[in-house]
Amino acid sequence: MTDNDTTRVRKPNTTYGLVSRYRGELMGFAALWVVLFHSFIRLPDWLPGWLYEPLNLFQTFGYGGVDIFLFVSGIGIYQSLSKNDPGQYFKNRLSRIYPIWGTYVVMMLAVFALGYHQYFSIKEIFGYLTFFGNWSSELLYQGNWYVYTIMLFYVLAPIPFFLLRSSKRKMITGAILVTVALLGSTAFISADWFLQKHYLIAFSRLPVFFVGMVFSAALKEKVMRARDLILCAAVFCVGAAVMIYLLKCQPKLLWPYGMWWYPFLLIAPTGSLLLCKLFCLCEKGLRRWHAVLRFLGKASLEIFLISNFLFARIKNAVDITTLRVWQSVLIALGGIAAGIVFHLLVQLGVKGVSSVYRKCRKNQPAE
């Protein structure tokens, strides 16, 4: 949701090449999936059961779009670290996220102040702008949890990067890293899960992020074969079956034990590869749709932030159970459109500031 590398591989005959070429489409798909999950759209009861059930499950698990984002981000972050020293790497990350997040925070503060007469303390604003808001016990649930989480993962990323780069057996090292991240996240499983859930929601996703880094480090030259796709499909089906079983038969395990998210360690990476292969197969016949998904992928973070903010304000203002399907669809489309407009405005602002900065540097007298 933050790494927008527009470089496209011409012949994606490797696993890495496949994801690299269609990462924009993948992120666009994930953005739409997350919007569907957060939207107020409810499927009509008159749909036949054979259609209603899979569509309902697809919407219910729409939060898995975040896991796709994190998997793709892990891939991109490994490549970014391999091309840049740590200082430049962090500069690139901040220059990508901060214009979006900073503008979003200013907009949010203005909306609450002007529209709700609700004002934030200096400590709260500091929590927003420094990405500490979600981790401080005094500033829980500030803003959007994903931004705090991805920034934390960016800070942690150099550690697995150096371990993977220096390892001769990258798959083994990667397996150890993912296992450590998985076991470490269980430290936030608690009987008092309501107070710990923001940590569990975040750290239960760290293994998926690490899988993306391992994928980039160990499988960059691996050729994608039919048996690899079959294996991906099998692992995906296992993860999906586990997720459906937990939802239907063991719902009490979902929140307290992080089972909403752990199965996506199997689903997100394999599902991403299968989707990319599907994009590859249908690219010639659906070029315009590919272009739309790529554009949405570029604006994915903005869509994620603005649509969630819009949905939350509407939910507080109206009884969403009274909304008709067409009204819910219009609200969801409005959230996407607002995110796109926000993306274009931020890009315009960044270009304007960059232009002024270059002119000032050019006009500065030489020493």
C-alpha cells in the first residue's frame, strides 16, 4: 500500500518477475477488497445459496487485502534495502508516506475541529505525527492502525534483510525468521484481549511481511512452473479451509487468539501468486481493467485512509442497517473516489513543493 514501483517485467517467467509485473494490479485488487470489507454493502437475501455463501465469505475476509499489501511490501522493501544504504532507505520510506499521512492528519484534525468541535491535545497530535500513537498506552487507537504498523515494520526490516543477505541458505534463514515472528506475536494473545488487540492485529501480520522479504531474497530467480502453481493452489485451499472452519465452527478463537489473521500467512502469499498468474493470462483481453487496477494500486494507501475515515463518519451519523444496497454501493464508490481525489491532490502538492525547492536551490548563490 506504499511501494509503487512502476517498473514492469516484460516476460514474467520467474515467480519474482510475475509479482513484479503485476504488483500494481495486485495492490489495486487488495484496495478494493479492503473497501468492500469496510463498506456497508450487504448482499440481498434473494440471492441463491450457492452464490450468496461464497460472495459473503469473500466480503467477510476482505481484511485479507491488508495481508496482500504487507506481502507485496515485504518484497519491495527487500529490494529497496538491497539498492540503498539504511539512511537513504529510511529517507525514501518517509518521503513516500509522510506527505500522505501528514496531509491526512491535518485534514482529520480540521474535520473534527470544524465539524464536531472536537480538539486534540498536543500529546495526541504528537502521537499522530511521530507514528507513536498506536503504541502508547495513553494514546491507543489513534488514526489508522495500518500506517503505524507498516512504519514499525519498515524500522524492523533492516534486521531480517541483513540476516537474509548474509545467509548462504536463505530459505532456512527465512523460515527461522518467519517462525520467530510468528511465535513472538503470540505474546500478545491474552485473556484481556480487548486491551491487547491493537498489538495482536499488528504483530500477527509481521510473519506475512517477512515472507515477502524471504520471497524476494530466495526466489528471485526461481522459474514459475505448473507444479509451483499447483502447490500454491493447494496451500491456498488449506488456508481458506482453515479460515472457513474457524469462522463456522470455532468463532470464539477468532479475536482472542488472532485466528482472524494467522491463516492468511498461508492465504496471502499463495493467493497473490495465483492472482498474478490470472492477471498474466487475461492481460491481452482486459488491458483497460489492468490499467484501472494499476492506478488504484498507486492510490491504495490514500483510498484505504480516506474510505475508512468516510465510513466511520457516516456510521456515526446514520443507522447503517437502514441503508439500501444501492445506497451502500454509492457510499463505497464515494470512498474510493474521495481516496483518488486525495491521492491526486497530495501528488500535486508534492510536485509543487519539489518544484519550489528546486528553484530555491537553483537561485541560491554559490559559496
